[in-house]
Amino acid sequence: MSDSDTRLVEVEGSAPATSPETGLTQALEGALAALAKAGGGPPHLTAMQWSAPDPASIHPSRRAIDQQWRMVFAGFRPHPTISRSTDGQIHVRATARIPTTPPPTTPVFRDYGVAELAREMSPRSQVPDMGAMFRMWTKDGAAARAKHTALDLAYGAHPDQKLDLYRPTGVAHPPVFVFIHGGYWQASTKEQHAQFFDGVLKAGFAVANIEYGLAPETPLESIVAQIREALHFLVREADRLDIDAGAIHVAGHSAGGYLSAMCACDEGMPPIRSAHLLSGIFDLEALRPIPMGPVLGITSREIAERLSPNRRKPRPGTRIGVAVGGGESNEFKRQSAEIAELWNAGPSLIVEGKHHFNLLDDLNGGSLLDQQLRLMK
């Protein structure tokens, strides 16, 4: 798209610098809100400038800063310039080029035009304040994680290849419930999901909560390879971890739902007993025509088809369960129903009253936990 087809927009967000992480998050959210008001979004960003009383405190090489940046803008992150501010504030200034005409309505996937498809594939659009939800997850996850001691076990060379191992009370050599978090392969952390495992811990399962590298720095195909390494680590180190590697069950949410499906169908993965696919994406062709596709490295039909679980079959002996929130988009529901049918999993469980994100609450008690425990019998 040429510059003549776009308009240049400059937006800003600011917040007190009492905490670098909180202040930057608030400033980023302010800039995003201003960008939305101007009719744009993260894919339209072309440049960013950050400033703070201590510029090093908001440097994106800090993991906490990188996480907050991803929470707000996901993988659409132009390299920011950073300078010193003199007013005690953190400032985020962003430049964007916003198209002057709406995108064509010609179908690019099934019956969807680009704009409609992007909405269908955007779970964040279901929640009015994603920032509040992420903050709640961070707080609740930290409290739950503080109860455990086997944290940040390195399963590979990448700095994000870490997993936490949570143990059930009074169970030696327990079976393993592996969980893979979501975030569209671009955001979120294992730490934000530690609160969702009370149900499986009470049922006597150890929990391996997996972290992995994120896009765009880590392409999707490399993320799959990292999950493969995590499972092989659990098998290889089973005796020293005091777990039963012959009884591994995998579940994942959103992007993690996709990765759980890959655990079930990828021949390079070690054997697993079951895979629970929660609000996943299983036909990557739906992402190729929208801005998310290039961020994930899905730049051709060949790549989309090669990496799509709906083009594969689960390995024999792997039990499959599929679930999705009742408040999710039609395309998310369709993809869950399709993979359930293709993989003979029985009907996809639709958890009424739940959207894409609070679906996970049901893992601590509800129809989703019931489905999970049935799979692991």
C-alpha cells in the first residue's frame, strides 16, 4: 500500500513513572486507545518513541518490559527509540499509517473478507478491557505459583525454554498434566496461568507449565520444535523429576490449543495419552490473509497447510478432547467443531457463559475440568 493510500497519524500515551512496568503499560494502553480512536490498530504502526526519567528502566531487553509491551501490542512492535524524560512521566509516542479506504470485501477465506476475518480471529475483541484481565491473571498466577518450588526448569537453549513443575500433595511418581499457554504465540507467560490447575492437582497429577519463545522473533515452526523439546525433556528426566513419563496428558489454550494438537499429531513428539484442545486455531489458512499471518511466518498457502493440524491425523492411542467458549466467534467455534469431527473426538464441548479467556476458569471446577478428567482416566 502506497503512502498516498494512507494517512499519517501520531498518537501518545503518558503515565507517572512510579513503577517502570506499570507506567509503561499505562502509557502503551493510552497510545493504543488513541490509535483506535483514530481508526487504526497495532498492524498500522510504523515507529515508536519511548521516554522515561531512567531510560534503562523501560529498555525492552528487560523481560518484564518485553512482556508488558507484548500484552498491549502483541507482535506488532516497531523497534522503539528511547530517551530521558524530565517531567517524571513515561511517554509513548507512536506513528502509524492508516488506510484511507476500507479493505475490499472480497472473500479471502471461506465467506469472510479481510476485515471480517480479522474480527473473527481476534479474541481480544470479545473483552472490553483486556488490560484488566491480564493484570488479574498476573496477580492470581503469582499467588498460585508461590506455593511451588520446582520453577523455571530449563528444557532447551533458548532463554524462554523453561517450565514449572507443580506437584500434587502426597503423590509419588505422579502422572503428568502438561499445559501450554496461549497469547497468539506472541504474548502471555506461564506465570499468568499458574492459577488454573487446582482441579488436576487435587486429582493427583503433576503439572508441567511450559514457557516458549514468542513470535515474531521465534517463528511458529520453531515454537512447535520447542514444545517437542519440552516433552522430550520430561521423558528424559522423568526419574530425576519423580514423574511418570509413561502417562503424559497435554492441554493448551488458544495458541496453546494449537500446540497441544501438534503434540498429538507430530511424529517427532514422544507418546502422550491425551490432548485437550481449548479454543485453538487448527486451520492456519484463516490467518494468512490478515496482518497476523506475516508476524507468525505464515506467508504462503504451503506453509499454512503444512503447519495446520486439520491437515493431519492424531497418532493412534491418543485420546482427544475439544472445547470452546459459548461466547467465542463463529470461526473459532467452527474450527473446534471441525477438528473434533476430523479427529473422532466426539462433539466439541461448548462451555456456555464463557468467552475465549474466562473459559480457563472452568479448569478449576466445571464442565471443562470434568472433560479433562475423563480424558485422563
